[in-house]
Amino acid sequence: MQIKDIIKRKGGHVDTAPLDMTLSEAAQMLCEHQVALLVICNKRGDIVGVLSERDVLRGLAEEQGYAPATPIKDYVTPKFYACTLDADIADVLKIMNDGGFRHVPVIELKRLFGIVSILDLLRFLVENQSIKGREEMWQKLNWM
């Protein structure tokens, strides 16, 4: 099973944000859109990083909760893991588990196709695999 199966099911809408956004604006956007990850783009539309709700919380904590004009650029993660549409779901889940992150952008040929969360992956696997298939996947992940 591949990531494209999940994107096909959930859709490919992604909330992107400009690099000149403030922490307060990012926090508001995350809440309004009920998402946990923003893909950050420069003025040309190139992806320059990601900003998670954890990044925003860290920034707000460092600013002692008051950050109306603090730019997100200092809190954006410029090097992040992304997967392709053809990536194997179990492989992506293992990388997310090993890396301790919960969201992965799906990018192919510099085009953003969506974001998958660890919940998306687990939900898809539980709903679409036989008992034998689940056991094989857990073994692949070294969780059994």
C-alpha cells in the first residue's frame, strides 16, 4: 500500500504559509484550519520548510507567551522528511516513529500533493489490511 492511496482518500488540500508570517498568525492559522503542520513557502512559492504546532509552542514559550510580531523564520524546520506518492505506508510510518514526528508532507517533483499524519497512516492500515497483513506490517516496523 502506498501513500497515494491515503491522499486519494483524504484529499490533497494543504495549508501553506508565507515565511514572513508571525508566530501569533501561525498559531491562529493552525487553530482556524484545525491542522498541526504548515508548509512554509517563500515569495516564489518554493517550499522552504515546515512549521508544526510544537514549533509554534516552543516559540511562544521562548517569547514568554507574547509574540505578536515575532517572525516564524527562526522556528521553521528547514530540513524535514517528505515522502513521495509511491512511498510504502509501512516505511513512512517507521520513519515517523523513529524520527518522532507526526506529519509528513507528500512532495513529488517539487509539487506538494498533501500531508499525511501518523493517524492517517494507522487509520488506513487498520481499515484496509487483513489480520495477516497487519502482522506482517508490525513485524516490518519491529513493533512485535
